[in-house]
Amino acid sequence: MTVEAPKRTRTDERLDDLSEKVGGGFAQVDKRFERVEKRMDDGFARVDADIRELRGEVRGDVAALDAKFDAKFDKLDAKFNWLTLSLLIAALGIIGTMIGTSAS
């Protein structure tokens, strides 16, 4: 039995050493993950900011396009109003002429 006691002590010491190494390795891994998470958070924050900026630009572009379309449609409406008025005047002229020639 005296032989087993030193083996057990040596094995316990080796296991303690291994436990410290493994624990130290996990501590390093934890630090690395913290750095990676920080970089990822910073990167996502930049992407979010870029997307917000892009949305603002798109909204501005859409507003400008809306204004252009409104102006174009206003001009088109005015042209149709003149066309309608011209057709009405021509129709009244033709009807007046027909009434004038049939009355004579």
C-alpha cells in the first residue's frame, strides 16, 4: 500500500496541473470571444447606421420624384383641360352651323 500513495499524489498533482491548463485555455477563449463579439457589435452598429442613412437618402429621392411627377401630371391635366375646352368649342361651332344651315 505504500506504493499506491505516491502514485495517487502524483496523479492528483498532474490532474490539478491539467485542470489549471484547461481553465487557462478557456479563459483565453473567453477573452477572444469577447473581442470577436465587440468587433461584431461595432460592425453591426456601422451597418445599421449605413442603412439608416441610405433610407434617409431614398426617402429624399422619393420625395423629389413625387414632386416631379406631381408637376408633370399638373401639366398633363392642363393640356387635357385645353383639349376638352377646344373640343367643346368645336362641337358648339358645328352644332351652331348645323342649326344655322337647317333654319335657312
